[in-house]
Amino acid sequence: MTVTSTSSQTRWIRPEDARLPDLLEVLAEQTDLAEYPHATRVEQQVLFYDWATVRHTAADDAARRDLQAELARALADGPGIVVLAGAFEAEPLARATAAFERMIVEQRASGATAGDHFAKPGANDRIWNALEKLAVTDPGAFVDYYANDAVALAAQAWLGPGYQVTSQLNVVNPGGAGQTVHRDYHLGFQSAETCAAYPAHVHALSQALTLQGAVAHVDMPVESGPTLYLPHSQKYSHGYVAYQQPEFQEYFVAHHVQLPLSAGDAVFFNPALLHAAGTNRTSDVRRMANLLQVSSAFGRAMETVDRARVVEAVYPALLSARADGLPGRQVANVVAASAEGYAFPTNLDRDQPVDGMSPRTQAELVTDALATDLAADALVGRLREQLVARESH
């Protein structure tokens, strides 16, 4: 996975070191179809693979590994994005679409408003945890949909075995506004200041922990606002701290590419690729995509720890130690060792982001409690409320 030379000279990536000319140097590389023998064509620097052709290649174990190596190279060192054209056949796609539409109707009828990372709540239709909800709503549709080998081929190519699939259905209605440019989960969901607290090698590692995908459930002409991309931008080392800056956002608006998609097409891209959902400028197209986020098996701890139990046990002792003069840094060290310091995974129907892209963490609840000398029983109540909110159903 290539990065600009700056990251090899320092262990830290700072927002003030992000320079647009460095990004332009990365973007100067062009996608050469000759380097990707299984691809059908290159369109606006993006590689297209005809699924009707490559599915037969993927059926042979030896040929499958060669194909996956090519896909991984495209995602890491090439344009950072591939399209598997015609990946999903009409019948399983339609059955899943019907199930998703029923979920949307039920969600609207319940009065619930699904928040979004970028769009105004209620402007579009989003089904969080669509994977689990599809399985419960229509198990047969789930089997037909996820039996498709395109998802497994791409996920194994990027992450290897043991991966976990999650999905969020996103419907951008006519007139729905687009997003600002960003990178994706994990570091892409953090502020520039938070990203800068992670050493440079974590910036390179983050993009290897997830694979982003999207399955088009309807035809998506450009006017309907399919996702905007900046091919090759995943190779820019400072991207996680740069995309919030005005000059980078302005460049993206002026130079992105946008690809029309057909129902059944599947797009997979490196989460570090600079991208943004487009504005739906049509009057009649409800742009529906099943957004896939596939996670590496390796992003987990070795042991199962009930961290709420740990916090409940140590909080009174920590309050006492703080009162006796334990320095703030050491208090924070205890919180880091005991409380869950990351917002995910969670139930985004109930535990929604308020001031940013991530809900509050257990560690933040504990830190706030310490700052106000909150009684232990009151903190226990807050922790248990949060645990309930994070359950999947």
C-alpha cells in the first residue's frame, strides 16, 4: 500500500502538513487497463469487471487467487475502486428490495427517524443494520442475496477469511442533498485532531481493516447522484487529516468522477478513497443502494471482557484515588484500561451520533462522571442505559 514519502520520515501525521500538491502528485498516476488482465474496461480511471465473465474465473481455485490478487492490487495501489458489473441477478435483487421497502414503510409508520452520518435526519430513508433485519424479515431473501459470490470474492481479496459483513440500506430521495468529501470507517469517522493522535502506521493500517461496497438496487443515472470518487486518492498518506480542509474539499468538487450504475452492479472501494454521495437532482428516482461494510477478523481483542462490570467495580476506588491527588493523566490511564474507548459497534437506530459521526463512548461517560464527582450508582444507571441502547434489537 503506497503512501507519500512524508509518512516514511515521521511517526506522526499532522493536519498542518497536508498539502494539496502532494495529493496531486499521487493523482497523477493513471489507471492502465493492461495491468489488470481480468478487467473489461477503464472508465474515468475506474476499473470495470464483467461479472458474467469473471464469475467463471472465480469458480476455479487457482484462477480465483490470481483474480483476487488483481483486485487487491487495484484497491491498494491502483485506482482504489472496482465495479463488478451485473454482480446481482434480477430475482434475488428484487426480493431483497421488496423486503427493504417493507422495512422503510414500517419504520416510517413507527414514527422513527433514522439519523445519518451526513444527511439531515428524515431527509432520506436509511435502514441501519439492514443485514440482520433482512435475515429476520425474509430469511429466504437473505440466503439468495448473500449466496452471491461477488461479495465473498471481493471481501476475501481484501481481508482474507473470517470477515464480517454489515450493511446499511440508503435511499436518497429526489432532491436529497449530497455529502461532503470524506474517507470511511475507522479513521475516516474521526476528527482531524483525533486522527493526528494516531501514529502514521495506523493511518496506513486503517484502510486494510475494512472494505466498502455498495450494491445498486435501482438504475442510477448520474442525475440521481451516485457516489462521487477521486480515483487513486487512497494512496495519499495525509488524507484522513486533509479532507476536512477547504482546499481539498474544493478540489474534490471540481475534479471528482461520477459513474452511472445499473441495478445489480456492485462497487467495492478502499475506505481511504476520497468520496461522497451525490445530490439526487431527479424528480422521480429514489436512489437505493445497500451499503456494505466488511470488517477484518483481526479487529478484535483476544478475550471477552465485561467492561461495564469492570467500570462499576473500580469507579469508587478511582474516585477516591482522584480525590487523594492521582494526576489526571494517570486517571485517564485507568479509564483507558477499564472502559470501552471506542463507539462501535453499536445500534445506530438508538445510539445515534449527536455532535459528530460517532456516538459517545463508555469511556466518555466515565470521564464525564469523574469530572462531576457523579455518584457510583448514578454512573451504573447511565452505563446500563447505554448498554441497552447498543443492543442489536
